[in-house]
Amino acid sequence: MVVLGIETTCDETAAAVIERPPAGRGVILSNIVLSQTVEHAAFGGVVPEIAARAHVEALDHIVARAMSEARKRFDDLDGVAAAAGPGLIGGVIVGLTTAKAIALVNRKPLIAVNHLEAHALTARLTDGIAFPYCLFLASGGHTQVVAVRGVGDYVRLGTTVDDAIGEAFDKTAKLLGLGYPGGPQVEKEAAHGDAARFALPRPMTGRNDANFSLSGLKTALRLEAEKIAPLTDQDVADLCASFQQAVVDVVLDRLRAGLKLFQARFGAPTALVAAGGVAANQALRKALHHAALEAGTIVIAPPLDLCTDNGAMIAWAGAERLALGLTDTLDVAPRARWPLDEIAAANAPAKTAAFK
Ligand code: KG4
Ligand code: ZN
């Protein structure tokens, strides 16, 4: 099964062609990602209008490159997939409309993929792992612990009640005058800082649920920074190290709670799967291994370029759905908001009702 996937929900214009064998991991035939980081850097974050315009300008070329690198013609495809949300609506419209046009003209099935579902299924593309597994998705827009029980069968065990983890890293970086995106900069500074210098809070720790709250941590950091302003280079490094340590402690505690919830409801997970750009953070990865070891499971962290937004994950999720006959009609709508567990509700109302 050969599927083209298109991703335009945020600031990456991406297209990829993958092949899904009847069993086991997938084969990536091409995976083209054009990042808009430069366009948004001056604003310290993604500007929706700029993103949508950049997608319009780039997408046709990116799709053409993905097809030619895969040495496929549209006629060779078994399906055309696009991320239909959640995300910045202008960008989602560009990607989904392009996919609809390709599907219509070439008489191929269309698959409208939930972007979060694509992150959730990536570990099956890279490692061919079996269900059920526990997903920790941490990006600039999302922070979720999810039980992945099957294609279209997701139970959210925890989420952030305010900022996403990546967002907290980005805001910290902005506050300290570091560049965008902030995560990598904060990690770099933290490497030569003193994590014990500032006593920052560990919000939500000790609770039985697996929810997160990051905005208080960011505010506490701002207050500490204001107290000692103007900041020296060492101050900045120490603030970054203290912030990162607080996030690591929070993640470890929240994942422990999430894995306990998982085990109580669904039994042992086949793995703890990391996804999202924040998974690049080495200190956080260590926390994941720690939590997994305690729970008697392993960590699967797809290679970084497949953890961050890309077309291959959309194509793969499309292929997984296509294999189950889950295709969409041409009037499917783009969605700014689209919670993961809503897919579960649509696919199997009786099964998910018990977990509400
Ligand atoms: O998944 P992603 O590429 O895009 C979406 O947000 O969907 O994630 C980007 C986020 C940004 O907030 C960035 O600061 C964060 O991931 N990030 C990191 C690191 N690398 C990227 N956060 C912490 N440490 C890192 N090394
Ligand atoms: Zn994403």
C-alpha cells in the first residue's frame, strides 16, 4: 500500500510517500520537510497568516519533490492523506484542499488524518510495535499522555491544563533573550548551569491523574529572573538549568502516574512511546527511560525528524486507516480543534463510553 501524506497544520510544509507492508514496520520512500522557522523567528513564535501564505507558496513543489524522490506517479498511489487538524486553520485548509484535488483528479481514496493520531502511530511506522502502548506527546502545541489501543482507539490519560511543554520552553527562552525555537537553546544553556540554584515549583506532582500545568513554572522563573536582573551569562545558564530540571521532575512524576493509570485500565503497555519536538531533549529522554524502567516497559523514541512534524507520519496514519477501510469523502472539513479521543468516540462509541 503506497500513500502520499501532506502536513501543513503548523509551521512545517511537508509531504512524504510511504509504503505499508501487510505486517511490520513501514518503508519511507520520500520525506520532504520545509521548515518556516526563519519566517517566524523575528516574532518569537508562529504567525498564522504568515504560515498559511508560506504553505500556499511551497506545497506544490514539496509534493512534486516527494513524488519524484519516491519515483512514483500519482497513479501509483493507493491513497492520498492530509492532516485535517488540529492546527492553524489557514494552513490546514491549504494541505487538505491540495490532497482533495490530487485524490479527485486521480480517482484515489482520500484520508483526512488527525495530526495527533499521526504522532501516535509513528512508532508503528518506525518500529512496527504492537498495541496497546502509552504515548507521551510533547510539542509546542500539545502535552498529552495517551493510551493507544488500536487505530482510531485512543484514550487520553492526561493533558496540560494550560501551556504545552514546548511552549513553556519557548516562553522561557524568549524571557531570557534566547532565540526561537527556545527548547534547543534552553537545553544548551542548561548544560553549563546550576540546576539547584533556583527553587522553582513542580506543579501537579503527587496527583493520581496524569495532567500537567506549566504556566506557574514559567511565572516563577520570571519572578526569579526579575529579582536578580540584570542577568549575567551564568545567571541565564542557571535559570535554564533550574527550569529544565523542574520540567524533568514534573514529567517523570506525571508519567509515573500515567503509566499507573494505563496499567490499571489496560494492562502492561508494549512500550512508552515519545513523540513531538520536546522529545529531542536529552534530560527529558532520561526521565522517560526512568519511568519506563520502573513500569517494566521500554521506551521507543522515533528518530528526531519523525518526532517533529513531517509528512511521513501523516502518510503512515493514512495507510493504517486505509488498510481498515477508513476513508473520507471530498466534503470532509478542516478542523482547528480535533481532540484525539473524539476519533475513538466516532469509531467505537460503545467501547469508549466507559472511560468518559
Ligand atoms: O513537534 P514540534 O516540532 O512542533 C510542534 O509544536 O508541533 O515541536 C516544537 C517544540 C518547540 O516548542 C521547541 O522549543 C521544542 O519542541 N523543542 C525542545 C527541544 N527541541 C525542540 N524542547 C526542549 N528541548 C529541546 N531540545
Ligand atoms: Zn505535531
